[in-house]
Amino acid sequence: MAWGSSSTPPPLRSRAPTSSGVSFTELTQRLISAVEQVWDVENEAVMLYVGCEVTQWRDSRRVVVEGPPVMKLREAEYLWQTSSYIIWPAAARELLHHLPIDSPTDCYISKLVLEGLVTAVVACPAIAEQRDPYAKGDIKHTNVYKWQVES
């Protein structure tokens, strides 16, 4: 992620295992390569999540990404707090096909995942996280705050 010269810390931070000596970039490249070997990303709407919360897994199948560190890839049935992901062109086209966005972005994408229109592949463990996901900013979260309805 590119970040300007602002003194404000980036909204994401790496959770890449530091004891392995593998950088976030190297680990992400390995995960991308593994996804591209298993899923047909040119023709299937596939997204790789490196940071999110999974509420339900699609099945028990796991793809092992050799280490160090050893990582796993799993398909999610439903996920939220989707702070960081890699999206291939076929998935982008599928998301655009279902415009307009009628809910918060993570809910919009998760609905398409739940309907089987987009495949959500999740890196386990997560290698990125939101710095402060529940900070009350200008994004209306669906799960934390009650917002006053403007009349």
C-alpha cells in the first residue's frame, strides 16, 4: 500500500509473522501465486482477503501455502470488516455488474459471496488488519454504532 508523507499512520498495519523474516510483500506474492494456481482467476470472480473477519466458512477445504511461515487459504461463506484484499479483473467485473452498491462495501461484497457470485479466498492467519476499525469516522458501520436518521 502506498502512503503519502502525512504524519497520520496508515489505516492498515501488517500482521505478517515477523519471526519468519518474510516481508509482507513476499508473503502477499506467495499467497497471490497460490490462489492463481488453484482458482481460475481469469474467468472466475475471485478475491483474496489478507485481512477480514469470517463469520462462516464455505467448506473445510484448505490450501496450504508452504512457508516459512506456513499459511492456509480457505473459502469464506460470509465475511465482514474486509480491510484488505486483492481483486482480479473478473471479480471487479462481477462487482460492477451488480451496481449500485446498496449497503456498506463489506456487506455488498459479502452478499455476492453468499450468493456464490464471488469467491472469497481468505489467508489464514490474516496478514493485515485495520488500525482502528471501530473509530467513529465518516463511515457508518453496520455493527457498532446507532446512527441518527436524518429527516
